[in-house]
Amino acid sequence: MKMKLKKLLALALALAMVLALAACGEKAGGAAEDIVNGDLEDVSAGAWTGWTREDAAFNFRGVVSDEKVNGVPMEKSGDYYFSGAKGGNPVMRGTLTSDVFKLGGNGFITFKLGAGKDPEKCYVEFIESGSDTVLAKVGNTDCDGMYIKDHLLTKVVDLSAYVGKNIYIKITDNDDGSDYAYLNFDAFKVCEDDAEVAAAEAEYEAQIEKYGEKPFEEDETATTIVNGGFEECDLENGILTGWKLLDGSALTVANVVPTSQYYWDDRAVYGDGDYYLDGSNNGATAENLTGAIRSQKFTLGGDGYITFMMGSGNGGSYVALCDGETDEELIKVENTYFSDPALALTLLRMYMDASQYIGKVVYLKVVDANDGSKGGFAFINVDDFRVSLTAEEVAELEVEQMEKIQNETYTSASYDDLTSLRNYYANYPYPVPLKSLTFTAYAENQVVDCGAVDVTAFLSDAAASFGSETVSGIAVTKVTAPDGSEIAGPFDAVDMSAPGAYEVTYGVSYEDKSLESSFTVIAMADHNSVANGGFESGNLAGWTVLTDGWSIVDGEPTGVISAATYWGEEMPYNQAGNYHLDGFNTGIEEAGTWQIRSTNFTLAGSGFISVRMGGSASAVRVYKADGTEIGYYKQNRFNDTGFPHVGQGGAWGDMATYVMDLSGHIGEELYIVLCDEEVTTPWANGFFDEVVTYYETAPDVASMADTVMDGHTADEQPAEIQIPWQLAVNLD
């Protein structure tokens, strides 16, 4: 009995071992009848089915259904495929190994492969199980990074000599670089007959013809170029008409997009025509990609002027005029006018005086040389290249462009970008004198006591010209009261008995042209408050800019905007009234600093004052009229967490009300300076609003709060939250 029992136990154990080994696939020497999940369609488990991953590459999150990767179409099979660009950082390395399967059919295997620019480091192997003999090794030798990139190309592997053998597939990423240092793949399939093989080979040839380099024709004797505005590109067939790829993959037909397309949700590029070349394409093209393209060669004619539009291009990107024979860069233009966020991606018209090269064969080159290591905005936008222009054509275009922007009505809700753009065109160093009616100096904003005011006296600083000719006759045309009503003349004694902001419009004429501008007069009934403390005049009337470099448009410092929220997440500014001072819109870089000063006021009532401020760089300084500092207060809420929800403890551009106890200085004449100070944290901008310098009684800070709608993602409903008031600490 004992012997029989032992035999039964041994038999049961052996059977269990066989079953366990069979379940382990390769370890048991067993094999599936076909490639398990070769088409990558089994995503039900949220993890790899039929494949084993080792090390960092090939994260399952790379199994995606996106129609495009980095702007190029992905000819996927079924719904899903693996994208190395989506599955992790390009520097990640690792392997992905299939379950063992018995090779059937006619022994040919087809699959789709993309990226993997270095086939010695990124490749697919077909290996015999047991001996681990590599039967075939396939790399993507077609990927050149210019024409063939992420595209899933059909590959055919002849393993007909190994039909009936147990094999497995091993995909290797051993590239820790950044230039397509990953693999895309899909649709591993064993062919049943020669017809399937022929179809796959034909598909590959069609893909190479479709996506590969196209013939490039040019006529060096022509004085113009083809498709300077990117209006004639063959988007369907991937042809960047009139332009030749020189290097990299940052600038391809995939980046030709409509000029109507906004960036950052509500920012217009203000381009020409229907299309332009966008090196980022709203993030669809990776910023770390680099590259260069050139126009057709041409013989420079006319008076040698060239114009084009350029945006972004921060950190080493540029447009160059090159010698058609030697490729020497004759003239190089960088976007020195780049400003984040005022003029970040906005297309700016620029001019090139190449008159010394008239009659020479040349071409234009666009270069993206920033792989991200030289700072953000590592791409370039361009549009509307025009060559061989005469001086007369340039003069006409200068006026046309200026008037186009002056008559533009759209501007973003978050940034006063149109104001910054008008400032750019007003101050650009044109190669031909600008022949337009222009104010060369502007009347300044004023602060007055309520009563009868002679507004014509404030025109003494205004001046106008047409080209090089001075134009006289500047006069007030109307005055608009704080309630929006129009005040009739005479303008030498305007009734400003009601306190508030009065808009004074003035104009000038020359032949059949006319031009208007305006300034603000703040009428004060008392001197216990600063003038325009809430910026409700829509500008900085009553405030003095103390910092050089502030953007000035039509004689007016920028910075005051009407947006209650910012970005697509509708994050709240906590703006009081219709306007606030926005650090994004001063024209000063985020790393820079600035200060503005209020009018003097006599501290009265309880001696408490308050200011709304946000951003990480905001501070308030309070001075006696003689310049003695008596108060220094900083924001203390900034917290870059929980984006985009202020209600979860985050604080960015949203302002809180800070109350300051100056009761020890009641009766004294004071002034306030709003500061954007140097900080090492992100969001180094200052945001301010609602400077209140008179409270009859001290505010009950503990019970006060400002109610706003919180920021939210696209799939969330905005929630009402409160931003509590704070009793500010005097750091002096």
C-alpha cells in the first residue's frame, strides 16, 4: 500500500509539473500556435498580453490609438499600436519579448516598424527558442529623420527555412539618445501564402514613395521663389512645395497649419494668407527636434529687399540668406523681438536689405538649431517670404502691414498681445521710411482736481508726421465722461466735477488720411485715495512707471488688461472690477523686475489700506512723501501645486487681498510702489489690483474673503471657491 501511494503521489507531482511548465510557455518548451497579441489589440488587462518587458523602455502606456505622432500619419493596423514617443523618455532602454510560438504558414512574418533611427541600437530579432539562435534581425534603415520618421513602415521577414520551429520575437531599444531613439511597431503577423507577402512588399514600396524624398526642381534664373507663404503645399501627400529639407525633422509639411489656428487656446499668430509653418504646431511636434529647410535658388532682383514673418525662434533659430554656390550664410536674422508671453509665437514681419547681392544666385534657409538645451520655445514659426522687392514695394507693404494691425480687432483674453504687436510695428527699424500718418509723440495721462479743466493744454506734448514731414493741427475731438456719456465742447473748460476717469480723444489729418489717439484725465474729489487704484481707466493713468524696458504703445504703458481668467483652464485672477495690472503684459521678461508708483495720498480714516496681489514676485512698499520707507509687504500664497485648482491649495496668478495696518501714520502724506521683485521660484511675475487707501473703520480681515470660480480641466465643471483676506506682515 505504501509503495502504491508513493507511485500515485509521484505521478500526481509529475502531472502537476507538466501542467505548470506548459503554462509557462517557453520555460516548458511549449509554444502557442500563433503570435500572441501580435496586433497589440488586447489592451483589456491594461498591461502587456503575450509580451514580457524588461528595463525602462516599452512602457505599456505607449500602446495608443493616435492617428499621428509628432505630426506624421501612423498607418496603424486595427485600433492600437506601440509608440515609443508616447511610451517614455527617448533615453530609456530595454527589451520586449513575445511569448514563444510555433512558426506556421509559409514562414514569412510581416510587421510595421517606425522610428529607431540607429538600427544598430534599435532593432527587432526573431530567435529560435531553446538555442536562442538569432534567425533574423531587422532595423529601421529607412528612418532618416527628415522624410521617414515615426511612420509605421511595413516590413517583411523571410523565415521560411524555419517553419515548424518554436521561435520568439525580441524587440530591443539600446539607444539612450534623443534623435528617434525609440521604436514604434504594430501588426506582427505570420503569412499564410505568397499573396500576403506580395501585398506587404507592395505596401512598403508605396509607403516609401509616399513619404520618402521627392524630386526638387528649381530655376536659378528666376527672381522669385515658389510657395513663400506655404499656401501651395500638398498636405495630403506630404510635400512641402518649393522647399527642400536640409537636416532634421523639425520643419516639415506636417507643420504647415492654418493661420486661423490659435495657440495657448486663444492666441492668434496674425499671419498672412491661410497657412504658415509652425515649428511646434501647438505641441504636436516635439520641441527637442531640430532641422533646416531651404527655398529654391533664385537670382536676387528688384532693389534687393526681402521680407518674411517670424515667430518664436528662441535660442539659436534663425532665417538666413545663403550663397547659391558656396552655401555661405550671407545675412542672418534672429528673432531678437521674442518676448514671452507678449510676443511668444506671434508672427512678426521683418525685412532684409540684401541690395549688395543683387544679381547673385541665392536661397533662403530656415533653421531650428535649438534642441531644448538653449531654453524654451525651441522652435521657429515662419510665413510669407517675398524676395527681389523694390523700395516702392517695401514702402507699400510697410504701410499695408501697419494699417492691418491697427485695424485688427481680435486679441486674446489672457494677454494684451495686440497692443504689444502694434508696439512692434510702431517701432520697427524699417529699411524704407514709413510713409504713413503717425503720431511721433503723444499726450500724457493727467491727474487733476475736480472742476473745469482745459484739456487742450495737455496736447503740448503731442506731435505727428507723414514720412519725414511734420504735420500740425492736432486738436481734441471729444471727451468721454466716466459714465460713458460724451461731453460737448468747448474743450478749454470741460466739466469734470464728477470724480473718475475721463477719456480725451484727439486727432490730426493729412490730405485724405486721419489719425486719432487718446489720453486719460483722472479727476480727484479728495486726496485720501490714490488715483486709479483699481486701474478702472483701463490703463496706468495716475501711476508712474519707474523701470526701463516697459512696453509703450501709442505713448501708453501696457500692462492693464480686462481678463478675469487666464489659459484654457480658466484660472481666476480674482480681478476687482473690469481691469487689473497683469505681469504677463508689461513687456518685461519674467526674470526681470519692475516698479510703478502711485500718486500721493493723505492717510485718513482707520489708517488701514489694502492691495490685491498675486504671482510669486509681488511686493508692496509704502513711503512717506519725502521718500522714507515705512512699509514693505510681500505675497505669501504662491504655491505651484494642484494645477489648475486654487481650491486645492494652488496659487499662481490669482490675487488675494492683503490688508496693511498703517494707523501709526494717520494724517501723513504717503505713496505706494507696486513691485515685481527678483525671485528664484516660477511665476516670477507680479499681478495687482484694487489699491484701497481709505477705510473709515479697520476691516474685519478674519471674516473677509473674495469669491471666484476655480480653475478646471476640460472635463470638470468650475467650482465656486473663496480666497481669504490676509493681514499683511510689515517686513521693514
